[in-house]
Amino acid sequence: MIIVMKPGAPREEIDRVMEKIEKIGLVAHPIFGARRTVIAAIGDKHGRNLDDLQASPGVERVVPILAPYKMASLEVHEEKSTVKVDGFSFGGTRVGVIAGPCTVENEEMLIETAKFVKSQGAVALRGGAFKPRTNPYSFQGLEEEGLRLLARAREETGLAVVTEVISASQVDLVSKYADVLQVGARNMQNYLLLQAVGQQQKPVLLKRGMSATLDELLFAAEYILMSGNQNVILCERGVRTFEDHTRNTLSIATVPALRERTHLPVIVDPSHATGRASLVPSVSYAAVAAGADGLIVEVHPHPDEALVDGAQSLDFPSFQKMMRGLARVAQAVDRSL
Ligand code: PEP
Ligand code: MN
């Protein structure tokens, strides 16, 4: 159920309604919008007396939420929400490109890549320090040293840092260095991790699991929102199918389909979706044309020498060309880069 407050309802009225919600045994989650506040009251309302809420000062209406994921649903928040990463708002009119190597390999390549992607208009730097590798013998990442290098790259370029956290016990460590915590496909249903990233306030980039439905993705987001963090960006990165000409199968329809269900910003990862650098620009254009709020793209100074995911990493000239094309696509759908 949501309690829609009147536009401009003062903080004391919001607090009073929240107290009442808690008193009848439900949990209150306020969502502060630009025009008005709504409060999600979560829990079993069976047998509770809700008349008091409707009569509280500042309350416009009390409505049931039909969607199974309450806080991620459009029903609770009709306007798109925006997630601020440094000065950039994901979910606003601009399309945000996060770019960088799959994995932090060393200082030189990281800084070189950061400077280049920044010069081409990227709003954040990606790079894994902790890597969730399918094969335990594959390179596992530079771990805390990788985080330190990412922080150095931020100092050098001003770019926000997006990096993956793979376990709940490392959330404190990773959030000391990162601006955005990435929860990867392999961890989308790691509920302890979702709760842990929800209990801190850095934005979370939540990637769709490789066999997860959209509802499951939204339930995963719900765990983070319920834990107290409203700054969630969803990421479509393709799912596993019988098809093998691409690494995963990306449904572009996911973008507008999510838009019909959730207020959260949605971005697309064309690199893990396709596994092939030659396909990345076209898929990126399609994603932006379909309404994506951003992209997360792998870029490497020398893809053929990359320790991880070289085949899907763009080299610098390809990234530059793609960014020019993206600006035109964005403009065609009333967005900008
Ligand atoms: C990544 O972005 O580094 C990554 C491992 O992607 P995914 O979790 O989507 O496989
Ligand atoms: Mn990768």
C-alpha cells in the first residue's frame, strides 16, 4: 500500500504518517519525489485498521500497490527516478556512458583508458578489481590494489568509479573507493549482498542475472530498495539462450518493458551482451534508441593484449567513433550525451 502525500506536505506530517504506519505493524519507506512524497507501507495489512492513515494531515490518498515489487514499481513512483553519480543524473535527459576496461590490469593502462574515455564524453570509469570468474584458474583481479588504482584514476580525471563488489563482507572495503557499487550477473540473487549494498548509500548498478526474468531482476532491486538505498540503476546485459553467435542474447525490448514497470533508470551493457567488439556500436545505438538511460562499455588500449574480455573490448578509435554515432542517435530520441 502507498500513502500519497499532498504536494508540499511538510516533514512533520510525513513523519507523523510514518510513525502511524510503524505503529500498526507495517514498515514505512518514504520516497521523496520532486513534487510530492509517497510512503510505501510494506507488510501484511490483513486485519489492520488503516482509517487513521487516510485521515492524517497531509495525506492525499491511500492506495494498494498491485505490483509484487512494491518499491521498484511505477505504481509507487510515477515519475522516473534519477540516480546521481557525481554531477551526472542517470535517468535524466542525458544518456550516461560508463566506459573502461573489464579488469584493472595496471596503473598505466587504467589511467590511459580513463583519460581517453573522459575525453570522449564518458561520465564514469568502469573496471573490475574483484572479478567473479567462472573459471577459478582465470585472473581474479588485483583486489584492493585495483581499488587503489581506480581511486588514482578518479583523482587524475575526475571520473566517477564503477566497480564490482562480489561479497557482502567486502561492501565496506569497496565502498571506501568506489562511487558506484556494481552487483554482477552472477550475484543478482545473492540476497545477503543485495541487502548489504542496500544498507549503504552509494548508488548500486544491478546487472540482470544470466537466467533471470525481468520480475526476478525487479525483485532483486527491491531487496536493495527495502534495505534503505534508493539509488539503484538496472542493467540489461543479455541472458543465456541456445543462440551461440553472441556471448549472451540481448533483448532490446527489455528496455521499454522495464520502463513500463519501474521508475528506476535502465542502462545496457553491449559488451557482455554480445561478446564481440564489432557488434558493440550497433547494439549501443539500438539501446539508446529504445530508451536506455546509459551504457556500460568495455574499452581497452590494446584489446588483443587484455587479460580479460579482449574480444568484446573496443579499442580507442572504435570507442571514439561510437561516441560520435551515439550523440546522433541520442539526439534523434530527444536525449543528449
Ligand atoms: C562485468 O561487468 O565486469 C561483468 C562481470 O559483467 P556481468 O556481471 O554482466 O557478467
Ligand atoms: Mn568483462
